[in-house]
Amino acid sequence: MTTLLLLRHSIPERGGSSPDPGLSAEGLQRAAAVFQNDAFRTVSLVWSSPSLRALQTAQLLGLPVRQDTRLAERRTGDTTGQNASFWKRQYEDPDFKNPDGESFREVSARMADCIHELLDSLPEGQNALVVSHAAAICSYLQRFCTVEVTDTAQKLRRITFQGEVLLDGHFWEADGFVLHIENRRPVLIRTIFAAKKKKKDTSLSRCLLLAEMVGFEPTCPIKDKTISSFSCFTVLGGRQR
């Protein structure tokens, strides 16, 4: 069995004029952080999309990187007249494409061709890393997984493998998948999330801090430690100092 780590590139520079931006400072930090995951410690082969944001992500692992155009992002082509539904349609109709663009079926084919070549060259028991792009990775995963669009406006997806939900929401930069492969097909897939979901801070300590800031203090012991900051003054039943 071999292991393939399929990673989306990290966060690129935004707002510049370059058609091929590299990683931002945050992107460099996020990629360096995700490579601390134990899954990357046994990687012996690294292939990447030639896009600068993907290449710089791959290089941070510290191994030689082979660039391959078959791992590039999907060419969307001419989107004149398209609305947000275009993004969902490309997942639902694998043959849909814009003028001068690629369909998901075409992207999946070139991704698979590249990955199969990589796997065939990888000694048994060794691991490889592929750094690519969100749509390209999803097109490849559709060969084994169900990929559904759950929110077109926010670009949310649900990816399921053998009845298990792998991802339900955003496919963030530097997120990825670990595929355990036999005969070119995954027998197990798990996820790597670089971006931790931010949870609403509803702790008692936050409520007490807010109370302190406005000059209130609690009049009785507090047992509920999941109260919201919106209602903390009511729950605390405080008195003004």
C-alpha cells in the first residue's frame, strides 16, 4: 500500500497585478504549520502544479519538487454572461465547459494520468505529496467520492467517501486529503485541515471580563459555563461597583 497526500496550495498574495501570485506571509506560515503534521514526515516524492502559489507551498517541505502542468488548476475559459450558478454546474455536469475552458471530466483525466504515473514510480510503502488546486483536486476525487455543492455563493462543498463525510464546508488553502492507495484506487481517505474553524467564544471567562470592563461583578456562583456574551449580564445578575 502507498499513501498519497493531496494538498491544496496555501494562501496567495491578494489584490496584486500578477497573473501568477506567490504565497502571502500568512500563506507561508500556514503551509509551514501544516507540514508539521505527522503525515508529511514520511513523504519521499513531491510533485506540484507549476503555479507559483502551489510550487512555493510544495517547496516548504524541503524536498526536491517536480512540476507538472497536468496538476494545474482548471481553465475556466470565457465566463462572459455566467452567474454564480456556473460554479455549481461544473460539479453537476462533468462535461460542461466554457469557451476555451476545460470540463471537470477533462481535468480529472489529466490529474489521474499524472497521479497514476507518480504512483507507478513510487516504491511500495512510500508516500508522495501532490500540491494542486481546489477544483482540480475535487475533479480527481469525483472518481471515487461524491462531491456536492451545498452553497453556491459561499463555495461550500460536501465530499463523501464510502458513506463517510470527509469535508462539509469550505475547502480552505492548505487543506488536503490523505489517500491510502491499492491498485491505483483509495481504500481509505482522511482529511488534513490547516485552517481551524473558529468557534464562538461563549466561555464564562469572557463574560466575566466583559462584566469587569463595565464595572459589574457577579452576586452568586456561576455554574453555566456555556452562556453567551450577549446574555452574560442577565445570567450573572451582577451589581455595579
